[in-house]
Amino acid sequence: MTSTTGVLLDRAGMELPLSELAALWPLGGWDSVSPVQGGKNEHLRVAAADGVHFLRRSYRAKPHEELARQLGLMRLLRERGFPAPEVVSASSGMDHAELDGRLWIATRGVEGTPFTDASPAHVRAMGRTLARYHQTVADLPAAVTEPAVLVELRTRAHEDGVDPARRARTAHLVAQLTAVLPHLPRVVVHGGARRGSLVFNGNEVAGVLDFDSSHADVRVLDLAVAVHDVGKVYTRSGEADNKVALDLSRVTELLAAYSRDLRPTEAEIEALPLLLEAKRLKRGLGRLSRSRQGESLSGNDYTKIRLEDLRIAWLDGHRNEMAAAFRKALGG
């Protein structure tokens, strides 16, 4: 759907404030505006006289301070030569605007093509780019006691009504992560190092998007996100094995490319499979917690709980194989 008349509805069916946005970011005059699907934020693509731009409305609970940190990070990355999106100031001179209690920003569009699943070169480029990102932000303050995923798992494991087997598994994983935690390097992680975050010019990365999840955390968290996203195997929608397994050859390509530019520590090699498991447990436990609190879960919720259980079972069945692949790619 494209609009040039100033009327568009958001995903909740509410009218978006296009006239106010056009006044805040005139961009030489808008030609068209259309919604972009995906994510918990609202995105609009604006074709204007000054080129293509993207407007983003943050989700309702987004703290102002968090947005300011993310915009500051994006500007700093560009100053240091990293291909983050260019933040476009509003007519007010501010780098964001608040309309009806919601925060908006604008960025200049990045020209290029998306990640190609069939391209090993794109997998390697993702590994190199993530290493470059971590090198670029290495000097930024990143004080954090422990990863948010570990905090949540510890909380979930102590909730009433948790299945004893899930509770025991979660407690064991928490203990393993807690033991290795003091030895894990901290940085301001990207937080969403996935295929969809990259824009390519041929085999080279032209832009890195989606800094909305950036925050101080353990550096290896970005590797865990990237490994799962690049490695997961798609079969057919609706099939029980769809998006369950990991293609370890692709994972090895990604990690080897990363390691050539930035050598992970022994602690990070140990923590990587633990964080992969932690993400799976967190998602399943989170939905089950909502159910115990009285929320009515949808059929899709139960499908996703089952998916995370299948993913954990796959990890269990390939633990030695994964460890060998990780160590070969990262530790030599």
C-alpha cells in the first residue's frame, strides 16, 4: 500500500500522523509513503525529492534515554567509518520527534540488495562485518553485570508452576553461564545481528541496519544471534522440522570469517552454545509464564513453544558436533 494523500493506518488500525511527519521531515517534498513490514516498530518508506528515507516509530514502551543512546551510537559509528544509517535531523534541529507520546526518527535509505541465502560470500561478509563492528565499539563504556537473558532465566526458574524438568534444566544452564560470565568481554552489542540487518553491494556490505536493540552486554551475544539466524535450516512452512536444525557448514563459514579479524576468547567459545540454548529456553519459558499468569495463549504461541522445544532437542543431539565446529572455526 502506498499513499500520497496523507492517509495511512498503522498495524493497530490507527491513522498515522503523516502531515505532522512531513512538516518535521520535509525532505524537499514527499512523493510517496508506504509502510514497511517487520519488527515491533512501525516503519515508513518515504520517496522524496531528497531521496529515499525511512521513518521509524518506536514501540510504545521505548525509553527516551535508550533511543538517545542508540542515535548517538549510530552517529559515532558513521564518524568512525562504519556503514551505519545516516540519522536525518528534523526541521526542529533534533534527531528525533515525539508525536502523541511516540518517538519518531528518520534515516537516509541505503542503496543495495538484501542478504542472499545461497551466497557463502554473504555469510562470510556478515562474520567480517560483525567483527569490524565489535572492533569499532571496543572503547565504548559497556558496564553490565550480566546478560538480560541470564537475569530472565534465573527469574523464570524460580516461578511457581514451572515444570520440574524445565526448572532443573534452566537452573543448570544458569549455573554454567554464571561460571563463565566473569571472563566474557563486554561491548555495546548490535543486538540484532541477523541477515535482514545487512544491505549489500555485490558481495560487500553497503549498510548495517537495525540498531534498535543495541545495548551493553557480553560481546558473544551478537555471535549467538548471528549463528542462529544464519544457521537455521528452512524446510517447508508448517513442517515440524522447519527452522529447527542449524547448518553447521554455514555457521563455520560465519565464525571463521569473524575469527580471522577478531579472535574470540576461550570463555566466549565456551559460552556460545550456552547462549544458543539460553535463547531457546527464554522464549519458551516466557510464553508459559504468561499462560500461568492468566493470559490466553494463541495457537501460534503454542506452536512457538513447541518449536523452541524442538530446537533444544536438536541442540542436545548435536552438542559434540557443534562444539567441534565452533572450536575449529574460532579456536583453531
